[in-house]
Amino acid sequence: QLQLAESGGGLVHPGGSLRLSCAASVSIFSIDVMGWYRQAPGKQRELVTTISSGGTTNYADSVKGRFTISRDNAKNTVYLQMNSLKPEDTAVYYCHAQMVPRGYWGQGTQVTVSS
């Protein structure tokens, strides 16, 4: 069973940066698509970004130019580099892995952007 473990969340000032990590319990070569979602209080979970096994990336409009997803196949880890953070980026960030026929979620990590 695939397990995902996120880390790297925390409190940061507006304009600051954070890097989230998502470590998978299996080789990420076998995972079709990995991505990050987020859920702010009182809102639905939303897509932030994805990366395919071939390296194709996709970003929500709200984070384009500020966030970067990457993968280290040797470490079975996907990263989310977040720059120029805004208060509206505050949310619990979840790692997701899509392995047909199902998807898997991590436990989430809190990111708070506040002065």
C-alpha cells in the first residue's frame, strides 16, 4: 500500500518562501501523477499543481510563477517550492498520488502565511 508523508509546513511572513516535501513509500517511477492540493478553512480542497511520470507539470492560475513542483526519483520524493507567499496561500497542503485505479493522500501539512 502506497503511503505518502508530507513535511516542511510552518509559519512564514508574506513574501517569504517554504519548501514542502512528499516522500512516497514506493518508487515514484510507478506513480502516474503526483501533485499537491490545499484546503483553506471553510473552503473546498483545490488543486495546486501536478507532475506526471514524464515530468509534465500543471499549475493553478493562482500559483503560476510563484510555486514550482519537482521530483527526485532517487529519493522517491516530490517537492513544492513556494515563493512570494501570500496570506491567501494559508491552508493545509496535501500530497496526492494517482496510481490507476485509485488515488492516495498524505496526512497534510499546515502552511500559514501571516505577519
